[in-house]
Amino acid sequence: MSDEKLVEYRRSIDNIDAALIHILAERFRITQAVGQYKAAKGLAPADVSRESSQIKRLRGLAEEAGLDPEFSEKFLRFVIDEVIHHHERIAEKPHGQD
């Protein structure tokens, strides 16, 4: 026996999950370019000031959207930490290698 309403909800969730994956993939493509730029310019992989302002800005957006700001900060911190890790790996490579 199929619950059509539940199937409809799950289909919407599946579509949102797919969109999230595509958005994250695009974000990481851009942050890879940032990492390569930073490495070429001798800039630090992390920018604590930028991270702090982004977390503050996105906590505000989360509150406006009715999303738990603590959850949004944890999620963003996870993404930022992964980006920094990528930037550190890029910086460790000999110049010009991907």
C-alpha cells in the first residue's frame, strides 16, 4: 500500500538533495580556483576575518529563513574547514601543479 502524500514529500526532498549537491559542487569548483589564486599569490589558505563575517551573515540569513542558526553555523563550519583543507593541499603542491 502506497501513501501518495509521503511519496510526494520524499520526491520533493530528493529534488532538494540533488540541488544541494549541485550547489555544493559549484561552490567547491569556485573555492578550488580561490585556493589556486591564493597559492600563486602566496596568501594564507585561511582567512579568519572572512570566515567570521560569513558565519555571522549566514546565521542572520538562517534566522530570517526559520532555520536553526546553530545548525547553519555547524554546516558552514564543516564546509569552510573542508575548503581550508583543500587550500592547504593546493599550497603544498609545487607551483603550477593541480
